[in-house]
Amino acid sequence: MPVPCPPNAIAMSAINTELGLSSTASNSSLLTRAGQTNGYVTGSTNIQFSEFCGFTPSLGYRTFSIVNYRTNQGEVCSIIGEDDLTLYYAETGGDGSPGCPSAGVYLWQDAELSIAFDGENSYWYSNQCNAGYYIVDNGDLTNFIEGIEPC
């Protein structure tokens, strides 16, 4: 559903909702939100609410779940536990649906793709994908999947 246009008032909560965020999401500024529209809203500092009129987002992420437990390669496939940590990864044209990412994908803790997941250079297991993921943290927001071990 696109952001409403006048005569309806455009509100930050409507923009947040269209971007798949909580209506009261933190960092709610027009400049921040414009950067999340993949070029629909342009401009550097003088952005107006009216520029969001009619914006309908195409989500740029997918999700998958992992067991919230670090392990090593030898035991990654023997973990018993429920997936309890949802991670996000960028995918052009993604629809927000769950999936199983491949190696080389950057991982995030939020739908805004702004909080990098700290993989702590460890293996993490996904019941959803029946695989162990080796997630590298270089300390510079380049947290990504370096290896996958089918289980």
C-alpha cells in the first residue's frame, strides 16, 4: 500500500510502516527514510514529506533463522535447539520472505540493514536451512557468511 497523498496528511508513521518498520521506529528523520527508498526520494538535505507521496517499497531483504549459539565446525551439525535469532540479508528485489542465504552475503540484525550481525568468527546452525554457517566479523561492518556446511 503506497504512502497516502494529500488531502490525507502524510505522517512519519505512514512512511515507517511502508518501509516495513515500526510506526514509531527510532532514527525517524526524513533524510534517513529517504535513503531507504532506493532512489524514489532524492535530495540531500531539503527533503519534504510530499516527496514520499505514492511511495510503495520493494523490500530489499530476506530473513533466515539460526540457533543463538556459537560453536565450532566439528559440532555445528549436532546442535540441538530451536532457531531463536532472526537475521536479515540483502537481496535485490527480495520480498522479505525467509530463505537460506549463500556464502558472501552480509548479515544484519534489523530490517533496515543498519546493525551488522557480529558473527564472532564462529559457526552458527540453522534448523531452517539444515546448515552450519561460518560467519566472519572483521570488525568493520563486513560481517558475512564465509562458509556453509550442509548438515
